[in-house]
Amino acid sequence: MMGEAPLVVKFSNHSKGEIDSYSWDFGASDSHQQNPSFTFYNEGIYKVCLTVSGPCGEDRICKTIIVESKAAAPRLVVRDLNINPVYAQPRQEIAITAKVTNVGESWGSGTVNLTINGQYEQSVGVGVMPGTAETIKFTVYKINSGKYEVIVGGATGTFYVLEQPVTPTPAPTPVTGNRGLLASSELGSSDLIIIVVVGVVVVGGLIAAIVLGLRR
């Protein structure tokens, strides 16, 4: 039999025959009870013997008890905190990851909380074997711009939410076209004079043609 100190062992006597006395030897102590209990406080290997006596004589039997040192309590430590992205747009997904390492000597479990700017956000349960680590992940979304302080277990970090980008107002489209025909607002006085003169010449030509035709 084996166990961690302090180890409490209850002994049961299964001797047969006519027995007058029982003598238990635990090394540094003894007992004359039929079914005693004994506590081993220190680690080590112990030889426990029972001697029974009766009209026919006595008999002796021994068993070995192994007492181990008490394992250190589990100790969970949060390490390798990572925030991605550190600079985020409003409502953008932000992933917060970390590793929970058990630096103790026995299996341990617990709950790891996430707080942002002092406010509780989320929690996750973990169970970690000694000498190993478990990765945990949180996902958050923030609307308001500013600086956010993150605490996961004992690890700390920071991320920022940027200002909402402003959509620029488009510039007015300039008026383009055939100068003097479509973009009338761009005509100068000299352009108007040329058009009028050309019109007069054309009309004059038509009149002259008519007159000449009548003379023939």
C-alpha cells in the first residue's frame, strides 16, 4: 500500500483460530487492538507487523507501507498574453489569447477572468496538468474609440479603437462641352460678334442669289 503523507491507514485483522492477543508493530508505535488505525506523518517505507497469540502458540505476518511526500499544490499562471489587432476599427473583432501554465506539481483547475478597463467581460474554465499549458481565447468588439486596458489572470495588455473614418464630400464635377455651342456660359463677347457677322454674311448671300436669279 502507498499514499501521500500524512497517510491514515486502517488495519483489519483476518487471523483465524483461537486468538488470545493481538500485537501490532508500526515501527515507532504499537497497538493491541484487533483492528487499529495509524497515521504515518512522514514519508518513508514502513514495515507493519501483526503477531497473534493463542493456546496453539503465535504467528506473525508483516506488510509494507510506502508513504510519499505530499505533492505541491497546483499553481496556475497566465502567460503570453496576445491582442490582435492592437489598433482596431469600431466594431472590429479583437482576439485576446493567453496561455495558462501549471507551475505546481499536481493537476489543477480554475476559472480565468477577462476584464477591460476594470469591467468584467468574460471567463473561461481550465484544467491543466503539472508542467503543461493550455491556450485560452476571448473575442470582443468595441464601438467607442479610445484606449482599453486588458487584464487576463495576472497578465495585462492594451489595445486601441480608432476614430470612425470620415467620408470626404466629393468635389463638384466641372461643366465641359463644345465651346461656343454647348457651354454658352463660357462664350465671350468676341465669340458672339463672330457668330453674328457670319450669320449676316450667310443671309446676304442668300439674298444676292435670289436677286440674281430674278434678273435672269
